[in-house]
Amino acid sequence: MVYSKLVSFLIALVAILFVSFFVRDWYVLHQCGAVQSCLDSTSDFQNITKFIVTFIATLLAFTIGRRSVTRRDRFFLQMSFLMILCADFCFKILYNYFGTPDTRENFITLGIGFFFMAQLILIYRHSRTKNTDWSFPWIYCIPFAAVIAMLFLAYFKVLESVMLMAVIAYAPTLLCSLYMACRATTLGFFPEKNAFFIMFGMICFTCCDALTGISLLTGADHSTREILAVVSNNFIWLFYVPAIVFLALSGYRRNV
């Protein structure tokens, strides 16, 4: 697969930024331990560079142009990356620089909502067997059922945390997206290398979201649970960066 100089430059830039914030994450953890206030006050560089990486990955998706697998596939990929960019804006910018103790949970919930939409688009993209296929995949029944179940639980006040309901609805949606990404290697619509990029990207995406779930379990004191949450948080982008980069590159047609 041949990429333009611009695409190669963007990938190299992502690699440089990844190394810089990954090292910085562990340095800050060494300096602060699991003290959340210290971690928050020394994480500006990581927050900004991580969002820049997401922006660059989105830019990769939008520089496909005529090198796309198909025009429709390019559209679906680009729409999913717009959702991913909005989600990371909620997590990295709104949460850290505009959030208060009363509003931070709302930004997390909003970010999960954008990721939910991104996964729905990716499920549709990866389920197609031909370019003219407009049918909705049967697997949509699972995320829709999860959403309906959460609405019932909210109506009967079984669950009152909107963020928790968003997480519970997102989890099966992510697994459905992973399943369809793996199936993309056998459906025959995508070239072999593109299908591998899709599968590998979603495997990494699932790993990073699992770590995100663990990182949300931060305790109120310096307990083992809190340390596990902080360490898990440092590993999230080890999987998230290849996830979004490989998904972006999966839209490029081979031998161009």
C-alpha cells in the first residue's frame, strides 16, 4: 500500500507525539503517584497532544480523496471519525478545562454518546458485502435493545446515573462493532489488507475502552483500586493510537 508524502508525514507526527506523551504520562505518575490533584495539574501537555493525535487521525481519514475503497466507504469512515473527534474533545478538552465537579460526569456521558454513534457507523461500514448494499445489519438489534433497556431502567429509577447507563449501553455496542470488524475479513468487500487494518484497529479499540472502564473506577483514597485506575489510564493510548490510525488507514485503497 503506497501513501502520499502528506500521509507518511502525518503518521510520523503521530508516532512522535505518541512517544512524547506516553513517556510524559509515566514520568508524571512517578512524580505524583496516585494523587489525582497532582496528576490533573501536570497533565496539560498530555491532554493537548492526545487531542492533536485524534485530530491528525481524523485528518488522515479526510485526506483519502480518490484513493478510497469506494466513495460511500470514505463517507462512512469520515463520519465515524467526526464522532470520534467530538468524543475526544469532550474527554480531553471539555472535561479537563471546562469541567467542574458538577459537570464533569456530563462531559463523560456526552463523550460516550459520540463514541456510541461512531461505533454504530463503523458497524454499518464493516457489515457490507457490496457497495450497493443499503440494508441495516441485523446486529443493530443489540445496541438498540441495550438503549431501550437503559430507558426502562431510568424510567423505573432502577439506575439514576446517566453516565453508568451510557457505559452499559455502549459496552454491547462496542462488542458488536468488534464482531463485525472481525467478520469484515471474511465478507469480501474490503481488500485483504484493508480488512486486516479494520480488524486490528477494532481489537485495539476494544482493549483501550476496557482500560477506560477500569480507569473510571478511581477510588476516593490512595487504595490499590485507585492506583490500578491510574496505571490503566496510562495504557489506554497505547491501544487507542494504533486503533484510530489503523482505522483511518483502512479507508485507503491498495496499490495507489
